[in-house]
Amino acid sequence: MFYRCTNLTKGPVLSALILKERCYNSMFTACSKLTYIKMLATDISAYSCLGNWMPATNASLEFHRNPEATWMVTGTGGIPKQCTLFDDTEE
């Protein structure tokens, strides 16, 4: 969706609670200035729903996760390892 949007700094609120197969796959790939994501999903079990969805980002990325989420996946198919995680939905 936002593939190679190199000036994108804040992604839209990703409000889906249950992700479908490949729904966010490669969504923010090559968005090198991305600093803020808020994702409300509580179920990310669908095949490749977060496959390569985030860029290799800097440490200033804030990831806001639904406090009701029970998942903790990091890396290319989840929350980038170098980001700051917040278990809240506030901006």
C-alpha cells in the first residue's frame, strides 16, 4: 500500500482487529523515514499477514500495539526489533 513512500513518517491507524492472509504484506517496505505505527490487531495468525511489511528502520520508530494483543512477534514478520514498543492505543 505505501511501498517506497520515502517521505512517509507516520502510518495511518491500522484498525483491523483480525488480519487476513497477506493483508499487510510489504505495506511499508522501503518507507525509510517511518517513525510511528499504531496497529490495533489482536489476531495476526493469518498466513503472511505481516510478511516483510516494515522497512529496516532506525531506532526512533514507535510501535503502538493494542493492549489486548497477546502476540509478540518481532522481525520482518512482526514488530521491528529496534523500535520502541508501546502497549496502548493512544497517540
